[in-house]
Amino acid sequence: MRVRVWTCGVVALVAAVGFVLLPTPAGAHPSPLDSLTLDFIVDQSGLVVIDGAANRATYDSDAPSPAERSGIVDQVVEALGIPRDAAQVDAANSTLYHEVGFRVSLHAPFANTADGGVRIDPSALQPIAASLGTLTLDVCRVVAPELNLTVDAAVPASQPDPSGAGAPQTDRADCHTWALHAEDPPMVVTAHVTGTSASEPITERHVTLPCGAPSPGGDPTYTIDYPVMYPKRVLQAHATGAAGSQLLQADVVVGFWAHTESEVVVPKAQIGHVSIGIRDGPSATRRLSAPKCPPEDPSDSWTMLVMRIRVDHAACVPFTVTARNTTTIRLAVGAPCKVRA
């Protein structure tokens, strides 16, 4: 398993709904060697995320490059019949498998059965995996209460790797796993997610984030504009919710100046189109408060908090952050920001 260490101390967000790793060694979840791993994450309206990994005999010297993984993603998307313009691709990183993987976030759910389910034909994917070895197929649901995943297949599934797709506190649950070779006979997997909770957020005008963990800060992939620090990259955003009320959802780690209270305000023009809040809790339609959280080490400058952003379409979204001073940040939610923040 490859391990990355953030010596600068800034957190990394591992998952669209995953977990936060702070300035300690951050390890990718292991994925099978000599295998193409594809984790299909499904909600009530269909497939919303493919999170995967491509490995040869080792994680390092002969691992497929991001360019190779990009080609693999294109083949997978085409084989499944997913509209390419609905897929946001990160060929360099996976939520779960980090730098040996890739992620496809769908801005519109993909369903290919009459009742809104997802039909996966591995025979279309096994030839893609053959150059690496086996195809490791995981079919999972999104993490939300009161949702149930039903999977039908002629070949019984195995339990997922407890340190991989079956690991706790990630963005997938109830995973079913198959390990397939190129010569294995054809089979079809059909998945449905049902339930009433949907991924519908509970909205309130004002929400307060819980305290996070301290960090000294200083990661070059972040923009620092006191009193806030935020990532420069385009956030992976995937469709969420039942048909007719779907939004795009992204999680982001933001650093707030540890020695003062801060507020993130939704601009008037964005009210009704954007909400921000707690990853597994309520979402604010107007104002999100970041409390004055005491750092464990007095020398730490930032408190790193996870915000979940929901938007009605992919966009560069401006927010006003107020503390000792006021600044505007622009977060690229599923689409790049043309205006430099």
C-alpha cells in the first residue's frame, strides 16, 4: 500500500463523503494488485460515482500513470453507455485509493433499467481489465440513513475487502464484491437503492459547524486569504437525491483562522441555489458559522472544518467570509472558476 505524508500539516479531504486525515501520515486504502478495481456507488436515482484503481504488480514503479488511467476511464464510461458530458473525471486520484486510482462523479444519475436501477454487464469491462489482470467489481450504495441496496446477480457476491470498499467511515456502504477473470463466463449485476430518507438535506437558515482539528497550514494547493484557507482545485461533485429534486453535492475542507469566529454567507443571488452545512447534518441556506475553536497547540493557526456544499448545477460559487475582515472566496463546485480568486 502506498502511503503519502503531508509534512506541511494541511488536511486532505479523502472522499466526497469520506473522512478527514490531518497532519499525520495519510494512507490510501489498499486495492488489489494486478487488477482493475471499479466501485460503483448507487443512490435512489441510479449510479452517481465510480471510484476505482488500476494496479499492476506493485503500487509504485509499474503503476499505470494518470494518462493511462484516463484512457481506462474513457473505455469504462463508453462500455457502460454513460453520457460523457455527464461525467466529471479525476484521472489522478481516487477518493478511496488515492494516487493509484481515479474517480468519476456523475452530474446526472445513470440508470439503464425501466425501474431506475443500474444494470452492469461485466463482460464489457473484463476486456478493459485484462491488460492488468482481474476485474474487481464492487457495487455499493451511498451513505445515508434509511436507504437499502438490492443486488441481483447469477454469481453470488463476496464480502468486500474490510480495508478497501468495505472499510468503515467512507462514502460507500453495503458493498457487494466480485473478482472476475477475462475468461469467466458472462454475468449481469443489477442494483437498486430504495428508501425514504433520500439524500435530501435538512435545511435551516443558519448552521454552526462543529470544531475540527488544528493545523499550522501552508499547503501550496490551498489559497490563503485571511481569515480563510481553501483549495484551488475543482471539487468533485456528484448528483444526489431522488428524481425531480436532484442536486450536486461536494465536500470540501476549509481552514478558518483558529483564533476568531468566522461566518460564511451565501450571497443574495445564490439563495435558493446553494446551501452549505455539515456533512451528515443540516445545511444552511443563508449563513454558516465556524466557531472559535481552541487549537491544541498555541502555535497552530488554522482550524480545518469539513463543509458540504449542495448546488443546483455545477458552478463557480462565491461566498463571503467574515471574521476580523471580510473576503470573498470562490469554490469550484463541479466546474472551474474562470475568475481568479
